[in-house]
Amino acid sequence: MRNIALSINVVEATLNGTIISGKGTFGKNNDPIEFTSSKFLENVIKPNATIVAVGMLTSNVVDNFTALSLKITQAGVVPTGTLINSISVLGRASADPVVSATKDNEDITKFSLAVKAGKDITNWYAIAAFGKTGEILKNFVVKGKEVALSGRIGLSTWKNKETGAQCSKLELTADSVTLISSKQ
């Protein structure tokens, strides 16, 4: 779990006692997300509103599909059309980055990042980067290297070639990188 700021288009919001729960979409692909919040945000979190929400993001994989949930701690109304999707993490590369080409023949650099979230808890992030950020990661990151990344969260979806099932995973698309230490 990590604190994240997202712009959410609220589709449904229900007050049940002291808890608001609901569903919405985020990002340019209108990826689905569920959320909860305390009652004090009931004047902000309403159906058809676009809000900026800050909170703890969790993901749960069910039948190869990633379901996202955000426990909102702060929220505010934003102008329609404003998109906010920002996350920053600090961790260690779990493997050397791998470069491949997209279907548009653009280089994409991918690797996993291990981020400590507590004494005995490690969160794993699938990282993707393009352009100069991808080049930096490809040329300077190796397994064990500590890096700080900032970017946006999205769902990467694909069809399983063997089963035909729709699959997804949470992916951080890095916009900036800071190299922290030498390989450990």
C-alpha cells in the first residue's frame, strides 16, 4: 500500500453509517476503482463529481484481473476534465531492466521494484518507462540498485494466449527517476 493522489470520476457513492463507499473511474482509460471514505467527505464525494482523492491504494488479483481500492483520507472537487494520477516510490530493482518494443515500435523498459512498506512487508511494483526515462533505467539500473521513481498508476490489460482469459496488472509508468545508490 502507498499513498497516491488520483483524479476520480465518481460513478456511485453511498453513505452507510459513517462510511462512504463507491465506485468510479480514473486515468485516460477510465480504469475502474472502488473507494471508501469517512462521512466527513460526504459534501465532496457525490455521484457525477470529479474529485482529487489522496489515500492508500491497494490491489487484489481475482481470476487474473486486478481490482483497485482506494481508502480516501483527503478529497476535493476539481474542474471537469482535470486528471491527477501521481505516485512516488523508493525501492530496489528486483532484476535488471528488460527492453522490448511496443506494437508501435517504441522502446519500453520494464522491471519490478521492491518497496518496503513495513518491518516485514514488501510491495512489488511493475515498472514501465519510455523515452529518456527508459534509457536511464536501461543504462544505469541493475538488480539491487536503489531508485526513486515518480509517475502514474494504470492497469495494463491483455488476453492470456493459452486460456483466452482477460488479465490485468497494476503498473507504474515512470516519468522521472533518481538513482540513489550503488548496486547492493
